[in-house]
Amino acid sequence: MGIMKMKKLVFFIVFLAMSFFSLPVEKKLKFDHFSIRHGLSQGEVYCIIRDSRGFMWFGTENGLNRFDGNRFTVFRNDPTDPNSLSNDFVYTICEDQRHNLWIGTADGELNKFHPVSETFTRYKIGTPGPGSAGHNRIKSIYIDSSAVMWVGIWGAGLQRFDPVKGIFTPYKTGENQTGLSSRFIYTICEGPPGILWIGTDNGLNRLDTRGKQLTYYRNKPGDPRSLSSDDVVSLHNDYTGTLWVGTRDRGLNRFNAREGPSPVTRQMKKTRTAYVTIMFTPFSGTAGGCCGLAPLTV
């Protein structure tokens, strides 16, 4: 065989090998399922968090669940005990820098969990705004990079909470960038330090907490670069600075906040459902329980 033919053969073999190893490999993953028969208090899981001690916490419509890797411990309201959870419907859970756990419930009370005594201290929010009777559900709790706690309430808007004094300070609501676009808050997250993103039933709000500047982002019919829906139910800011925006009825949006005051929103059209409620990496919230992702053992 000539030298040129040998070189061509070697090149062809190397090309095939590189093509083979570059092919996408389907990962075999095993899901462990947890439901009521395993000790979970209820099948509707609204929020998930892993605390600094390694416990997993799950908020459901019927109690707060703590999972130690083997069994569930359920915390519920006891009408005769003021130090119990204020309400069984748990929307949100957050851990602060001092490792305190905060729980938002459907009755408008913020709960602080004391791990030693396994009791709760309750903090009642102020009166919801006009036309918001019965809408005081705490949907979101977020602690920003300056250790400020923000509470998003369905009907009572965005409120800053001082855990030392136990006082809520509401942020104003109003149009034309004079206040938040709605009192009905779904979710809160932080982008760069000092920049809060707030998801509401009337669009996405960008709040500069230092300069108090507010910007609205809403759907513009016919503009595919605008937000796909004004009903913003979940937010996640990833390590690249990209903001992911989940909506109640129009799927997922990818929002590049680094592109300046008018970043492009790309509507992700290939999601299997239009309702994106939770964005979280290790575990997934579902309507039938919770699924923990574990490596496949062979």
C-alpha cells in the first residue's frame, strides 16, 4: 500500500473514531419516587429546599415535611398551640444566613422555625390592599445579597421584613414605574447585587433596590422578543447571568439581562407544558409527590 493511501486510511479511521466519541450519549438515570405511602403528608409539592444541615424540606397543601434521607417528619398547625405552624398550606421555604428557616403559608403569616425546640414563631403581615380580601398568601420569600428579606404576598404586594423588629414594610404598587405593576406576587429572585426581579400576575418587574428604579416587562402581542405572558410564576437566575422566566400559560422565557436596559426575551416554545411552576436543580416539584434524582447503580 502506498504512503498516500496509508495516510488516507489512517485519517479515515481517526475521523470515524472522533465521530463515534462525539455522539451524544443518553444518560441512564434512576428516579426514586416518594408519595403519601412513604410518609409525605400530601401529593401537591409547592416548594423544595435543602438546608445547611442537609435536611430536605417540602411544602405541601397539608403540612411542612422534613426528610432526613430515610423518613419524613411532618409539621402541621395545631389550633391549640400558638407555637405550631400557622397554616398547613405551605407555599415557600427559605433559609437565611444564620441558618434560620422561614416558611410562608396561605394565612398571611410568616413562620420562623426553631430547630432545637421544633417550634415556630409567627409574624402577621399587614392588611392587604383594596379588593384583596382573602388574598394574603405568602408566595415567595427571598433573602438578597445584602441579607435583606423580601416577602412576596398574593394581594399585599412586595414587603421588606425586619426579623429583629418583626416589622413588614410594604413597597408601593402603581403604574408608570411609580410602583410595582401588581399587588399579586408569585416569585422573587436577585440578579446582580441590588437588582430584584419580581414575577407578578401583571408582568415582570425589575427593581433596583439602591436607586429605587423600577422597570416593567410585559407581553407585546406580535412581538416574539417580548415576554410570552404577563403571568410570571417562577424565576431563576443562573450562573451565566441569564434569567429564566416561567409563566402560568405560555411556557418558558430566556432573558439575557446583560444586554442592557432592553434585553431580548427568547420564548422557549418546546416545553411540554405551558405552566412552569418550579425551577430547581436537584429535585423537582410535581402534582403527584416529589421525585429525587439518584445515580444508576449497575
